[in-house]
Amino acid sequence: MSETETAGTNSKRSPAPAGGMDPRLLWEQALAQAKLREANFSTLSGVPLEPLYGPDDVQLDYQRDLGYPGEYPFTRGVHPSMYRGRLWTMRQFAGFGSSKQTNERFKFLLEHGQTGLSTAFDFPTLMGYDSDHERSLGEVGQVGVAISSLMDMETLLEGIPMDRVSTSMTINGPAPILLAFYIAAGENQGVDPKLLRGTVQNDILKEYQAQNAWLVKCEPALRMITDVMEYCAQHVPKWNSISISGYHIREAGSTAAQELAFTLANGMEYVRRGIAVGMDVDAFAPRLSFFFDAHLDFFEEVAKFRAARRIWARKLRNEFGAKDPRSWMLRFHTQTAGVSLTAQQPENNIVRTALEAFSAVLGGTQSLHTNSMDETLALPTEKAAKIALRTQQIIAEETEAAHVIDPLAGSYFVESQTNRLEEEAEAYFLEIEKRGGVVSCIEQGYIQREIHHSALEYQLAVERKQKKVVGVNIHVEELDAAPEIELLRIDSEVERGQHERLAELRKKRDSSKAQAELDAVRDACRDGGNLLERFVAAAHANCTLGEIAEVLRQEFGEYEEPRII
């Protein structure tokens, strides 16, 4: 092996200029003689990196691969003006304790310049249990807001104009029920459902792959998703009926390419399901949105976002026959990487979050949440949440990065990484198809194994110091006590209060009407009626989350995870 090959340079090079030695060869010789620092020269995902990128590293047809912002294939952005026209929506993930406490946090964030709401729910809500269920003991309000009924949802949104504020809800298994509560709360506020704007995550496939917050078996869960897509297309047209999420896939330990591939594969499966029940792809695809992780490998993340737009546009137009350009557009929300935050030296997380947020902005996100520095220790305090919001505002108002659209386009490095990620994603699409599709891959445990193996490889790299984490395996400080920062604690009174509210609700409601609506949900499970329509009626009858979810479990059966080796 030559010294040049040992240095890890590209073997490709442009022809030598006439009358002289190839400048690249001269540089390669100098590099081979240089003393290099000890480092693992690879991406965060473990992909080896060349020391330099040039025109030989990028095969690019400008019109085919880049185009212009707002035009196919949307690599450079989904809107012609991008942030020159409107900045991204600034959402801070918020939710803790009771609906009243979270309502106060929502108003605090809106008063400080947040432009959309993003709702975190507690574990009982995520799993479809009421706050007074035995499985909810000790978990009520601890990692998000407790919502068990329409009454809770109305309290959560009290004083917030639902026709003017966009709301995102991060929930999946019971997502259609929570969306029904939201629609019913809007109607009780006097807001026509046609004016409601926002997103419900409602992405069950990634739950089976990564996050494990499911409600029922895979096929009936997918049926509920197509019911939501159909209902929203007809009655809540400004609502994004699903946010196809790579965030949790990445947080579970996937590489950037796996996040990209599995997320888009899930999205394509939802498109197939919608078409299979007779929907026109252009009737629902424009309201599909995505949710990605912004991790610490700055340039790989920018490339990932650009590749995602290009892949989706090509797939929707060429494979699914979508005619409406809005169906080709991949619009996405981004959240900075929670898994990158450290309990050690938590103030460092402010810097990590800022860099991750900047990659999302340069990658062209439509909406952004920045994590708070204290989230590895507790739910965010108001101070930490405000710093996280100010981080976005500084990027927007002080860096001038929003003045130019897709400023990293044409970078040899960024374009080569964009192409590389697209190629790796396409290889995964072929493998998924060969194995019988996404659902079959979940049942086989294939996708779960791929994520698990990547997570293990990264953890081993950290333990071996091949990947360095400040405060964890490098620049470590020995401390006798936990970091001295203010932490948010959830009082046990929240759980008692929820029990009392539910008891009062069940006492005051029309029990016969509530039971009739639960029976109607059961009938719809059996005869194929639209379940979201039935959930809205059940919400108005004050049926609780747990009561509706229990009908679904009884009718559809609970999901059992395959053994992953």
C-alpha cells in the first residue's frame, strides 16, 4: 500500500495540467508526510471520511439533482423563498403535570416568541391508560402532560385561540383518540375543524421499530391511520394527519442513513395503505409531514435533510404517480438530538443544541424544537426552556443564515454526502422490498436488529474513545455531587388531582350516552366504519381515553414484540 493510500485520500484525480505536476498529487505527497492527530476520521454514523473533497467526488446534474427551491426535486427547499418569506415555526416541546400546569407553560412560551405549540404526553397517556388506572401509578404527569378526557384537553387549551395557533401532538398508539379530543375541544371553543392547524404524530410503524409505545396489533393500527388520513382530508384539511418520524429511530441508536431509509420506507408504506383503501394519493399526500432528528454531525445532518426531500419527491412522482407538486414536497419538523445531551456538565448541552439547530436550519426545516440543557436530568425548567427558545431566535435574527436559501449547495463535501445518503437509503429500500415490505420486516425483527447493532457499535466506540464526548470520556470533571442547576419536580398532588377529576367526570356525565358511544366504537371496529369519526362522538360524550383504548384492545388484540437477537 502506498503512502498516499495510507493517508486515506481518494484514488480518483483530475488529469495533470500541461507542463507541470498534478497539484493534487503534490498535495497528497505533502499530506502523506504530515503528522496527523489521533482521531477516528469518520462520520458520527461511522462512515470513513476523505481528508478533502473535490469535483471528482460528486456526480451531479444540476437540474435533475438540485433544481431550484420550491421546484422538483425540492433538494434546495420546498418553498421558492424559504426563510426569506417566513422563518421556520419555533416550537418548544412542552408538557408536564396537569393540563392546567402545561397550559401555563404554553402561554409562557407564546409570550416569549414561540410560534407554535408542541405537546408532550405522560406515559399513561402514551400507552392509552387513564390516570387512575393501576398501571399509571407513579407516572402521572411525570414526563409529559396527563390527558385522560376531553375535559383535560379543554383545560390544556384554555385561552389559546385554536384557529390561530398551530399545535403538534407527539403521540402514536392512541393518537386518533387524542386527535378526537383536540377536534372536539375546538368545536366546543366554537372553532370549525376546517380551521384547525397542526400535526398529530400518529406514526405507529416506528413504534414497533424503535419506541415501543403501541396500543394494538400492526394491521388494525394501520387501519386507524388510514381512517385518520381519510377523515382529515374531508373534515380537517389543514391538519397534518401523520408525522412520519425518524427522530425516535435515531434516538434508539440508528445511523443517519438508517434514520433516513426507515423513515421514508414507513412513509411509503402509509402511502400504499392510503391508496389501497381507495384514496387518491393527491388527496392525502400533501398533508403528510415528517419529523427528523438533528444530531451532532453537522454536515451529515444537512445532507440528510436535503437527500430526504429529493428521495421523497422522486418516489411520490415516479413510483406512486402523484400529480400534485404538493404531494412531492417533503415538509418536516426537526428536534435536536436528546440522545446527544449529557447529564455531566449539562451547560455544555446549550452548545450541542445550538449546533444541531443550525444544521436543521441550513438543511431547510419547516419547524424546529430545541432541547433544553436539563432534559437528561428532569423536565425542562422555564429558564432552560427559554434559553432553548432563545437559541432558535439568535440563529434566526443574528447569524444572517436565513438570508440565503440552501447556502451549502455546491459544496463538494455536502453534495457527496447527500448522494451517499441517498444511495444507502436506496439499498435499504431494496432490502426491505426483498424481505416482503415494512410490516414483514418488523415481524421478522430486521429493522429493529439493524438499529440495535448500530446503537451497540456507537456505544462501543464511545467506551473505546474512538468517539469523543466532552464531559463523558474526555475533559471529564470529577464532581462530588450532582450538577448544581435548578430542576423541575412533579408533585404527587398531580396524580391525586387527576383521580379526582376523572371521578367527577364519570359522576356528572350521561353514562348511558357514554356507553352508547363506546358500543358504536366497538361496532365500527367490526364493520369497518371510520374510527376517528366515532372517537370524536365518544369524546363529546365524555368517554375517557382509557375506556376507548380498552375497546380497541379487546377488539383488535395487543401487539407482542418479536424476539430480537
